[in-house]
Amino acid sequence: MSSRPLRIGFVGVGNMGQCAHLRNYASPSLSKECEVCAIAEVRPKLAREVAARYNIPRVYETHEQLLANEKLDAIVASQQFTRHGALIPELAKAGIPIFTEKPIAGSVEAGEKIIRALDENKTWLMVGYHKRSDPATIYAKQAIDELKQSGEIGRLRYIRMVMPAGDWIAEGFSDRIDSQEPVANLENDPPPEGMDEETAKEYLTFVNFYIHQVNLLRRLLGESYSVTYADPAKILFVAHSVSGIPCTIEMSAYTTPGDWQESAFVAFEKGFVKLELPSPLAYNRPGSVEIYKASGATALRIQPTLPWVHAMRNQAINFIKAVLGEAPAPCLAPEALEDMLVARDYIRLLKGI
């Protein structure tokens, strides 16, 4: 790769496309690393207005037009995940790295189709689990791994994750360019196999809201896990890791309409690591970490001051680094497919099928 900025094309500049992704890639502070040289957006007026704001020279109505006319190094495709199985194999034909939002797709079958297309075209997909790029998650993960290795506060015993329904936007869409243009019917993926309409709806709802926690749980454990219980009240998700560590995800036991209270509690025998994460679209704000180490009658509490960088911006930087070969992508397609398998197991337990 030459020293020039990466040439990035955007496929879709709706709410998340603009406010979670484009404004980071198109920021002046990343101009030496990347250039957003074109966007594809099915709403022509929206495309022109977004391009004007972010100084993007060319717009196209379809991804086919974009790929036919631009020499790109990477693609950022912010689309509904229920059409990833139709779209991503088409993008993969360009043979360049792709970034999409989570989850990898709306079904295991669509995810498998995506991975086959990536392999056939010798490219890769980074799935947007932005929580992995939060400075607090990075710090917590390093601390957990070091404590597991040293045994300083004993063995890892338990992980508890909590994410009640709350204000996930946090005014993050306040500066978006909106559009009332009609959108043509776009191709969506078939529903998940082996599920009736009601079950498929529950599955898609679960992966839309909680696939981040499904993924982050594996990241903090450092190993795979299996679902062992699905609470009929749809509040408690219970799993055990391959080494036997029990884990739970609490899902909206309560609500916080004007707040966001997401956390992960990682318990060791003589202490813990607690990770708290901000609303997904909170700008210029990292999460927080608390490390508690007990030793006899005394205890040490560590609360690091983290840089003022939000996860979505760090995620963009991580994708750029991965494209350049400077660092591995935080989450690639095969692991993201594992999340869909875990989610399917949870729904099967929940529904008794």
C-alpha cells in the first residue's frame, strides 16, 4: 500500500451511515489516513446534500455504479442487517476489505453465504462491534487478561452483563441530514430457516438489540461459550464458557429513558473488573473502568482516566489500520457468525424448539 490516503467508498449514508461512521472517516484529523472519495445512496437528494457537507466529490445511486467507476481500497456499507446477505457478496466481488454494522446478517444462513463470498473473492469483512474499540473496553480486556495470567486476585469466576433499554442515541442524530425521499424496495434476505414467523421476529429483535453483548461477552471471557438457559420472561440469558465459567446477560429488567446504563462485571476470587459503557452514539466520550483488588484487610481500587475518544471514532481508526495491515480487525466475519449461532441457540431454548 502506498503512502497516499486510503480511498474509501460509502454504501449508504442514512442515520448510522452519517452519524456513526461518515463523520469520523471524513473528519479533517483523518485526512492523511483516508479519503472518502464517493458515496452510493438510493436517495439522490440526500446523497448530494451529504456529499456537499463532507466534501465528497462523487455520488452514485447504486453500489454497482460506485464499484464500476471508482478504484477503491475499502468499502463502508451501513445498511439494514437483514439485507447483508444480498449486498455483501456483491461488494465482495471488488476484492477489497468491507466494513458493515453488526450483526453479520439476519440469519445464520445469510452469514454463511457472506463468508463463502469473502473466501471466494479473497477479501475480508470487519463487523462493527464498536464496543470493542471503546478505550474502556480495551483497558478492561488487557487488565482481565493480565489478572488471569498472574493469578493476583485468583481465578476468573463469573461475568455478568447488564443492558437495560435506554437512550442509545444520546442526541447523536441531532446534526444528521434527513430525507423524506421514498426508498425503492431493496432486496432483503430470506427469513431464518426452521423458524415460524413469530420465532423469526423474536430472533431478529434479539440480535438487533443484544448481539453486542453476545459478542462482548466472548471478548471479555477470551474463549467461546454456550447458552445453557433462556429465561421465559426474556430477562436473563445464561451461558457457560468452554472452561466452565458461568455468565449472564440481563436484558431490560428495567428501563432508563433518559440515560444509558450498560455494564460488564467480571468477578475473580478476590476482586473484580467493572466496565461501564456510554450510549452508542455519545460523542467524544469513552466508557469507564474500575479494578478492585482485595488483599487481606486492605483493598486497592483503580479507576484509570481514559482518553476522550469515543468508540465509533476508534472503530474507524481500527478499520483503517486493518486495511493498511498495521493491526488485526477487532472482529471479523467468522467470529460474527458465531454470535448468530449463539443467538439462534438462545431463541431455540426460549421457544423450546
